[in-house]
Amino acid sequence: MSFLGFEGKNYLVLGIANRKSVANFISEIIRDEGGNLILSVENEEKRDAATKLFPDAKVFVCDVSNDEDVKKLVENVSKEVDVIHGLVHSLAFANFSEGLKPFNETKKEDFLQALDISCFSLVTISNAFKEMLDKKASVVTISISTTRMASENYGYMAPIKAALDSTLVFLAKSFSNFSEVRFNAIGPGLLKTSASAGIPGYVDSYLFAQKMTLRDRAVETKEAANTAVFLLSGASSGINAQKIVVDAGMETNYFNKESIKKVVKD
């Protein structure tokens, strides 16, 4: 038996977009460690992509902002398994169709839509699967390394991720009334994913973040996935209501002497 102990257990992963996504790397590890993988994606196009990546997994379509879709997902998953030992919430959406705007010009409808899909969906899904979750199940969501750094090109998503960080704490407390289900998050530094590529100005921020890590090398998506998988496993049984930052030491290195020289010189 491996350290992670995934053999013969059931894991539901929501949010695979493509092979570059965090959810994909997490799913690969679960599969390779002998876990039974069930996937949920937002549309038929992504179902086709997920099926190609994981031909042995059951893949369902669910719009998490639609209550009927969520209900149907529970019904479909319950036909496959009786219990879920781990749940991965890797869902985020922001509407940048009109380009990047100053935060104070954020449209209310865009903010609330992003909040629903990226944050409140964790509440929706957790509550919907409450009866199916093992009494010691682990729920893991994907946050960001910091919500206190006002990165202009990340727009209104940082406040939404801050809400997500708080939401998992309240879910952990709420579920503790009847179970030992744990809720945790990983907070990666900037990653090279397809989703991030859609954020205006992200590439420059990514290159900057790479230089700010202690190792002068960006965080890899699989490194974030490795941490998420640890949180899914029983090896992390003492960790609850926490966010683990995976940023290769970036948050400690803002006064890097080489970066200071460049700024002062300019």
C-alpha cells in the first residue's frame, strides 16, 4: 500500500479543462495511485477532451451554477459509487470579454457570476454530495498564493479567491457537526495553464513571478497538484480549514537585491 492510500477509493474531480490544468495533473496522480476517478466538466467539448485524457474514467457534464445540473450530477455519480473519499474543486471563471478594466469599474453581473462559479460552487457541490462523502473524506479547492497583493491584471478574481479561502473555513466548521470531512486549499503561485493565458497581461506577471522565486524558476503545475493530492490523502489527516501556499518562496523574496537594483536603476 502506498503512502497516499488511494487504492480502491473513489475521487470526484471537478474542473478539468485540458492536459495543462491543475485538475488534470491531480487526476493523473489519483489514477496512477490506484484511485477510482470520476470527472465532472462544464460542457460537452470538455467532456470529449477529458474522455481522451482519461478513457477509463466516468465523465459527466455539469454547470455548477445550475441547480438541476448539480442534482443530475449527484444522481449520475451515485449510480457509479456509494461513497466518495475525496473531492477536488478546481473551478474558476471570470468574464474578461470587454478586456481588463480598473477594479472600481467591475460590473456587478460579472463579479457575481464569477463568485457563483468560482466560490459558491464549493458550497453547492459540498452540500449536494454531503450524504455521499465518507465520514473522513477530504475536499480540496484551488485558490491562489495571496489575495493581499493587488495585482491589477488579476482583476476582481483575487477578492473572489479571498471569499473562497474563507468559505472553506466555514464549510469545515459546518461539516464538523456531523463528520470529520476536511476542507483545505492549495494556493499556487503563478502557473502556466491555459486558463491563466486568458488573463490580460498574465505572461509578464508570470515572468516576473518566476524571477521572484527563491530558486529563480516558476512553480510547476504538477508541484501544485502534488500538494493537492497530499491534502486528499489520509497522510494529511491533521490538516483542516487551511490553505497551503505553493509559490517556491516567492512571498518571502520581494526585496530580492537584483530586482531592487533594476527598479532603483530605472
